[in-house]
Amino acid sequence: MSDPVRIGLLGCGRIGYMHAELLSRRVQGTTLAAVYDVFSEAAASVAEAYGAQHASSAAELIEADDVDAVAICSSTDTHIDLLVEAAAAGKPAFVEKPLSLDLAEVDRGIAAATEAGIGVQVGFNRRFDSAHRHVRDRVAAGEVGDVHLVRISSRDPDPPPISYIEVSGGIFCDMTIHDFDMARFVTGSEAVEVYATGGVRVDPAIGEAGDLDTAVVIVTHANGAITTIDNSRRAVYGYDQRLEAFGSAGMACSDNPTSATASYWDADGSHGRPLPYFFLDRYIPSYEAEWNAFVAMVHGGPSPVTLADGRAPLVMGLAAWASVREGRPVPVAEIG
Amino acid sequence: MSDPVRIGLLGCGRIGYMHAELLSRRVQGTTLAAVYDVFSEAAASVAEAYGAQHASSAAELIEADDVDAVAICSSTDTHIDLLVEAAAAGKPAFVEKPLSLDLAEVDRGIAAATEAGIGVQVGFNRRFDSAHRHVRDRVAAGEVGDVHLVRISSRDPDPPPISYIEVSGGIFCDMTIHDFDMARFVTGSEAVEVYATGGVRVDPAIGEAGDLDTAVVIVTHANGAITTIDNSRRAVYGYDQRLEAFGSAGMACSDNPTSATASYWDADGSHGRPLPYFFLDRYIPSYEAEWNAFVAMVHGGPSPVTLADGRAPLVMGLAAWASVREGRPVPVAEIG
Amino acid sequence: MSDPVRIGLLGCGRIGYMHAELLSRRVQGTTLAAVYDVFSEAAASVAEAYGAQHASSAAELIEADDVDAVAICSSTDTHIDLLVEAAAAGKPAFVEKPLSLDLAEVDRGIAAATEAGIGVQVGFNRRFDSAHRHVRDRVAAGEVGDVHLVRISSRDPDPPPISYIEVSGGIFCDMTIHDFDMARFVTGSEAVEVYATGGVRVDPAIGEAGDLDTAVVIVTHANGAITTIDNSRRAVYGYDQRLEAFGSAGMACSDNPTSATASYWDADGSHGRPLPYFFLDRYIPSYEAEWNAFVAMVHGGPSPVTLADGRAPLVMGLAAWASVREGRPVPVAEIG
Amino acid sequence: MSDPVRIGLLGCGRIGYMHAELLSRRVQGTTLAAVYDVFSEAAASVAEAYGAQHASSAAELIEADDVDAVAICSSTDTHIDLLVEAAAAGKPAFVEKPLSLDLAEVDRGIAAATEAGIGVQVGFNRRFDSAHRHVRDRVAAGEVGDVHLVRISSRDPDPPPISYIEVSGGIFCDMTIHDFDMARFVTGSEAVEVYATGGVRVDPAIGEAGDLDTAVVIVTHANGAITTIDNSRRAVYGYDQRLEAFGSAGMACSDNPTSATASYWDADGSHGRPLPYFFLDRYIPSYEAEWNAFVAMVHGGPSPVTLADGRAPLVMGLAAWASVREGRPVPVAEIG
């Protein structure tokens, strides 16, 4: 067995905290070596909870001899700078989604990583969910035949704070971006056109921030498949994550798990258990599998989610915003 | 296409009324020629509703030239006399379950039918239910392998009137008898031993009538399979009819349909539609298929549910009663 | 109990034949009095099978004293002429969908029926499906809250003949029209804009006939709800008919029934039974309920599916075609 | 937050290894302080993997100052001796099931623990499974009403080695003992009578070892509820663990989870994912919850699974063996 990969974690917010727990306790093959956050208290808390060093700067962490690889989980606008630093240090990097909201920035990161030849994995964890992956695997195995239609419903239980929404890139670059990734992942085909529409149905403050909270997107793929996506920032019944690929030979579906496989029956019928509340309940095994794949990449394997895989959904998100603004289907090639 | 089989219906109670509707409207290949009931009003009502003749006696109906076959749906204690009359007239007969509560009577009926060479089909409609039949077919095709365990839950929504219970033969000969039939049907193997227990949990009046309303039975089959059955006279959530066969190669299951394949989701989870209320909601297609099989038998085919198939579950029911009385497993051979 | 409604059936093709069977055998409260078809053999066959008169012309049937109401199940281009004749005769009418492919014709029919004051019901049978209706009822009861998203998948097992496709009005006016009706029915809100796209993935001959066989539609409703519809002319796994309404208070879903509630389990997992093959397997109870509603209308009740309900989905279908031709979302008001 | 509970683990076989991983990595509030096994290599391997001390004897481990509580996961015949030692040292103890195969031994352990006043929790992990617990909670909340019937299917994917079977106490004391615990847990009522039967259908070697591999049990409870249990040592489709409580007010069910909530549809119908292979796949969250409860007990809470809860299912297992030997229902009071 190889030595564990010593990971330096940049960013100790909600998602960073989760990764710290995974890296130090759940994932075989990693240790959490060091952490950093611009909010010193956040980093100190993680450092203490998981026995990691508390680096005094991102640069110190990235360059530390006992850090083999970095996990970039800080705010989106810092991702590319940190990636470029990791490339300069020759350290493999995990980068949370979205890579950036600025395509030029993304391209700068890709150039740096490519030149340095570091392995980079983008944090599209849903590719590692066993149910979604089943859909992809059936398609890849030819069991769905030619893919004609993909259907994705992706609904959060509650909106994030408005302060977050304001810097998030809006629903298409923050939330739908996962679904754009799924559309590419499942079909194995690039998007050529995006049509999007939506509304503000959940919270007027989201509209005042210039965003939508309810959205529908149609993606046309190069291979002729058509993906429909619907999103809501609030599903009162929990975190709703469904995916289905339909084709000439069959259909593969990923349905929601429930919090327990239990039911109650009375004269009104059956009563099943609720959905998981949110991604920490639903997707922990996918995050764990994501890190297993990262370990394999650090040990010489290919990236399971490349920078190109990180760039394409951002282009689709920008195309979706253009579509909403202009009321027309937008060719992806117009955006980048 | 053959001429329709002209059926004479004996007994116009609840089950007879249902058969009249099926024979005159739903089943291809039959007409309802004549009806008779000791309660003249019941017969008159059916005769008018479905345009059948109202015979003045059972004998007149059985012997009528324009009656090709008879359906014996009268009270249980009249079944064998009527079957013997049908045999004497050389008319094929459908007989509702149970054939009788008296084994000697059953044997008299079998002797008469055998001597006359008439086709007889016993009314175990559940053999024609598509979901139960799927279980049997998987077993018969070898996909379950050697059958090790069969599990049957069979629960009514509400008890019948006490007046009915008093003449019903009790839960094992009235209600469990269907499950005994299913156990034989699914395993393809005779019962060799029966152990039964139960209680009065639904209505003390059922206990005062000498019956149980809640029962559990273990049947050991000649091929080593073991069937467990549970029954209740009152399931508040509707008519619960489940069946499962487990063996060396797999498991086949028949689950409950619901009244609609629809659901509602809120923060408490999912809410599905109720089960069908009772046999008229659940089993109508099986009754229709039962008649199609009868038509095929009248046209020369084999009986799909023979008199021997009618006799064996009665023996099992009598063995179950002996088991409850004596607190021990009862070999079926002790009973008959 | 009222006297049965004596129905005259115009059109004895596949759908007419089905209605004849329902009207004469299944539906309480109707008799099939007379039939007519331009193909005399088709009418003769139905007349004989169900004991109805074989009228020598549509006019003779419509005007017959012993015909209380007419069922217009002939080819689409004859619907309005026959409706106008029924109006002239003062006879209530059932009209199959679509009313016509020509809005001016539809409006001529509406004018005639309105002037004559006859009751008219349009044949959108899915409104009577118990699972779809459950969704509508949850919305109408406020349990879904404000409706934000409606999702409809509607996929046929096999395309109709090309000869039919050529006169069908294309996928949007022939097949999606049912889904347009469902979108209005479930949301209780009119469409204001339609965006549609699609492709030819199933059979190139469908494309050569100027039609699509795979389609996706987004409908924006007056109340802000957004409906997504996907259609295919060929689902190899059977007739796929799903519907879901999502809103501020919950979600209501109509899922597919299967041909039997049975399963088989082996080391590969579970194996469930197929979907119903097509509408005759899936929707017979809805057709029966449709006729019960028609009987109630003839006896003085309101129309459950009005001529306005027949017109609106045609407008949506025409808007969908305009959207595909012009590559833009089309306001319904542009069409009519 | 309290200091973590420092646990000494006795027994480093398959189940001990699993507990070591949970105690050191997953469970909040515990550390794995020391380990011991009569097979020194097993203990050394666990000690190294999880950074625990490797004690040179059970006594040294139990008495160590830095061991706050002990986990007794060694072979069944050593449980009581170790429990008595833990009692002598005043250390709280977790004891795997079964406590012993000898009731007198169990009573000796109970006496020692009671006298010492130590907290003891028996390892019936299924009480902590969220789906099974849902059933218990519905019963406890009165939503099932008076419990009439409980139905348990509990089937392993593969038999253990014959060498294990020979010292296991046989199917009723090794495997069904979990179901006996569930029957008491769910009904909240003691067993008064046990009837059991079974066969050797999976492997003749199991029969040669004097055991059964296929079994059915009926348990009658003090409150009148009747539980049926079926067991098999080999379910080819995976680890089948189902539980259902039926009563006067409703039914609560715990069904099997599958390895992914995904399906594939083709012309044969639907194809779902397999069941979890075995308890490590299915029950890890229940083991984790079990330890959380243990931590709460060590911090002063009540035992969630008392020694009395450990004793009663053993009595039921012994009664089941008596029933099989003697072919009669056996009152639990006869056994102890």
C-alpha cells in the first residue's frame, strides 16, 4: 500500500469542513496535513478538530514539503489564482466547482496547469454517485442505445443566503452547473445549444439580486440528444435529485433515495420516509468516492473530472444566462 | 369463433351477482342464459339486469336445453347436490369455493362428476391473478430453483357478518382456503403437515361464534418447501394480498396494487394511494380470466382448477382446525 | 335510474371500435343504438358485434329518433362538419381529439354548438385517469401550493403508420396535444408562450413526412408555472405516461402502472414487469369514466371537457410548430 | 463536549475489526485505546491500522488506566468471563450477541454486572437501523394500534464456515436471535411460546453439523401479538432483511434498501439494483448509532439494550430448538 497522500486544504467553509472530515477520517489513502482560510478562526477550528497544521498563508501551505496535493475549496473568485500557484509548485490539485465565473480566468488556469503538467480534478461529485453513475454506465455500455432524451430534476430544499447568491454567478453557474455536468457525463456528448427560461417564485429577494430561483433549460447535444433540466431553490419535501436517460434501446433512471426504506400504511394509503435534507445527507458517499479517485490520480492515474470538464458547464451556464436575457436558444459556440 | 357458451347461474348473492355481470357483459364467449336462487327476488333482479331467464327451480335450469353449462354460486352446503345434478345432466360445471365443508360430500361430488365425465372447474380465482401467476410461472420455469420458503399475507378489510361466519367453516375453510390453494399452486407440491395458531383480536363476537379472526399457519410440503400464511379479518388499510416464493435460485414476489399509481410529497415524505378496498376492486380481472379458462374447458380443454384442487385445500383447512384444537402440527394424512 | 342514453357512433376505426365496446358492454347508462362509417364494412362489423343498427349515412344516424346523442370518432377532418350537423339536430355530442387542425373550423364548430345550446364533450380521456387526476386534485385542493413546475413525459411504444402521420397534424397536434391538455388541466392556467424543439431519431420516414418523432416543449402559463414536456414516438419499454406538479407546498406525481405488481429477484437485483403496451392497456378505465361523465352531461350536467378545452391545446400545438420553424419561443396570442 | 471514551477492544476477528474502524474513525466521542485477541497477529494488525495499544492480555486491557470501557467482541464462550472481569474492574461493557449459549452463564454475568453496577449494552445493532426503528417507533406511538401480527424475513447471502456453525449454537441462537430481539423490540412484549420448524436445503454439511439452514418460527407474545420469522442461510439475491408490524390501526414496514436507487427499463420491464451483500454493507450506520448510544450510556444514560434484552432472545432460541426436537410449541417458561 502506498503512503497516504498528504493533503493541504485551502478554504474551511461549509464544503471545506466536510472535505476535512472526509480526508482525515473516512477516505483511505489520505491524511489532512494542513489547512488555511482567510478567516483564521475557521482554519483553526478545522486544524484542531482533525489534527492538521494551521498554515499561515495559502502560499506556505501550497509550498510545504509535507503537502503532497492541494484541495482548493475557497471562494470561487480565488480558485484560479490558487490553481496557478499549485501549478507553479508542481502539486496536484482538487478544485471545487465552479472553476471561476470568468472564462478567461478558467483558460488562464488551464494554461498554467497544462504547462506544469499537474493532475487536476474538478469537484463535480455527482459523477461519483452510485445511482447517477448507473445511468452513465448503462449509456456507456450501449444498453440505452442512441440517447434521445435526458431528463434531470435538481431541486434544493432551501435557497442559500442572498449574500451568497449575489456572488454565486446565479442559478445557472452555481446550481444548474452540476446538471450541465451530468448532461455531458451521461450522454458523453458536448452541448451545442442552450435554451433557458425561469422565474422568481420562491423569494422576491432572489429576483432583486438579479437571479432566478426556478428555472428550466433545454440542452441540445452534438449527438442529437436533448436534455431537459428543471431547477428550484426550494423543494419543501427535501433534496430532489433525479436523472434519466432515454434512448433507442431502453431507459436508465436514477431516483431519489429516502432517509429510510420504511413505510406506514393506514386507510389513506402508504406513507414513506422523507428525502435526504440536502447534499451532506445525500452525497457523502459520492464525495468519498471522489477522493478515492483523486488518490488514484495522484498515484499516476488520469483525471476523472478534467479542467475541460470544469470549463464546459460554465460555458453552458453563461449560455443559459444569455438565453434568458435574449429570449432565444443560444449556440454554445457564441460563448466560448 | 365458437358459439357463446350459454351459462345457467345458480345462486344470485354477492358473488353470483358479480359473475352474472361478468358472464353477460365482460367475458367474450359466454352469455347468461338463465338464473336461479332460492330467494326469488335475488334471481329476478339479476334476470332483469342482464336479460336472462328466471328459472323456477335449480333442476329446471340445469336441465334446460339452452343452458350449456352451470355456474354453482349458491351457499356452500348446496354445492355438491347441485354438482351431482349437473353431472346427471351431463353439463360442465363451475363451482365456487369451498366445494363443501364435509369431505365425504366432496368425495360424493367427485365420484358423480368423474362417472359422468363432465368438466368441472373450482372457483379459485386467485390462480388467474396476473401477479400471483407471475410467481407460479417463475417457479414453474425453474427460475426460483428449489422452493425453500413461501410467504403469504392475506388480510381482508373487514369481517363478514357473524351470520355468515357461523356457517362459513371458520377462517381456515373460508378465508385461508384461498391461501392453501396458492401454496399448492405456487410450489406445485402437496401439503404434508399443517401447524396453525391464532386469536380473536378484531371482534369478540367472532370468538363467540367459535372462530378466529387472526391466524398464522405453517404448511410443510412434500418437496420440503415451507409455506407461512398470515391472515386477518381486518386490515384498516385495505385488502392486503401478498405472495412470495423463495428458493435456491431466486425469489418471485406478488405485491399489492394500489388504487392509483400516484403519490404526493411533502416534508413528511411520500404519500401513496390506498390499496383496493376488497376483492371486487382487486380481483375482477382474475375472475374474468377464470371464465375465459372455463370457456376453453367447455370447448374441450383441461380443467384449470380440478375437483382434486378443490378438495386438497379443504383438507388443509380441516387440518389447521385440528392443529389449533390440539396444539400440535397435524399430518394432512390424518384428515383425509 | 334514467333510461340509457342511446348513442349513435360515427366512425368505426380503431378508436371507434373501442368506444363501441365500451358503450355497449362496459358503461352503465348507455346503449349503442347505431353506427356509421364511410367504410361500410367497418360499420357493419361493429353493428353486428354489438347489436347496433347500421345507418346508411351520417345524417340518417344523427337525425334518427332513437339516437339521443352522437359520438364523433371519424377522421379529424370530418369532426366539425359532423358537429355542426349534430348541433343542427340538437343532439349532444362527444368529439374525439383533435377537434380539427384548422382553428377557423374549430371556431365554426364552437359557434354552431353554442347557438344550438347542445352539450359537447371533447375526448381528452387522460383527464379521467385516476393517477393523473390525483395530481390535478392535489393542485386544486391547494396541497401543491403555487405551481412552479410541471413535468410530463409522454412516449408511445411505436409510431403510427406514415399514412396516418401525413394527415395527423404532426407530433404536436396529434400526440403532444394530450400533454398540452394535461398542462392546462393540472395547472388550471392557460398557456401564454410555447418553445419547442425536437428531432427525427426513431424513423427517417417520419422526417421525410415533415414531422418530428422526438420532441421537447416548454410551456409558460399565465400563473407563472412552467411545464416541460418530452415526447417520443418509440419507447421500447412500453407506453410511458408520467406527470408531476411541483409547487410551493409539495409535489404530486402520476407514475406508470405496470402490467402486474410482481417482481423477480436474483443476484443481478430486481426485475419488474413491463409497462402496459399502449393506450388500450393503460387507459381503458379512463375511457369508461369519460363516458360516465358524458352520460351525466346528457342528463343535464356541465361538460367536463368543453369545446374551449378542445381549442386551447390545438393553439398550443400550432404555436409549437411555429416555434420549431422559427427557432424562438412563440406567444400563444400570436396563433389565436 | 466530554473527553472521548477510551475503549479497549477484546476480540479482533471480523466483527471486532469492524468495531475498531468505527471506534477510531467514524464514531464521534470514542477513541480506540487498546486491543487484545488470543490470536496475537489479529490484535497486532488492528493495533497498527488504527494506532491503538496492543495489550498483552485481556486482564491487562480491562484494568488499564487509560481504558474507560470495554468492547467484548471475542468468541461467544468467552463473553461472560470477560464481562465478569469488566464488572470486577468497574468498567462499562459492550458485549456482542449472543451473550452465551448457556443460560446459567448468562445469569452469572448478569449477577456480576448488577452487583458491580456497571453499565452494559448488548450488541443487538438492528435496534439502531433507521428502517427497523421506524417500525418500532410507529408501534410505540400507537399508530399501529394493538399489534396483531409481526412478520420478519431475515436471510443471509451465504452460510458461515462449518467450523463456525459447529460452535454457533445453531441457526436459532446465532442468526434467528437477532429476529427474536426484533420481535420483542417491535412489539414491546415478551414471548410466551415458540414453535419452530425447518430443514436443510442449502448445504447438507450444515445438517451433518446438527444444524438447520432454513427455518420458520412462530412466536406468541404476552400481549397476544404473533410473530412469524423465516430464515435462510443463502439468499442468492443478497442480504434480505424485512420487518413488518400489523395491528388494529395500521401497518409499519421496514423494507430492503438496494445498493443504488437506480433502474434500467427495456421491453422485459424494469431492472433494479441488487440488495446490499451482507451486514457490513447494510448495517454500518446501525453499528455507528449503537456506539453513539454506548457513549451516552457511559456518560450516565440508561442502557439501550440491557442484559435482560440479551437473555430473552437466547431463551427463545433454546425454546425454538426444543420445539424442533419435540415437534410441539414450547412455552418459554419451560426454558427459563
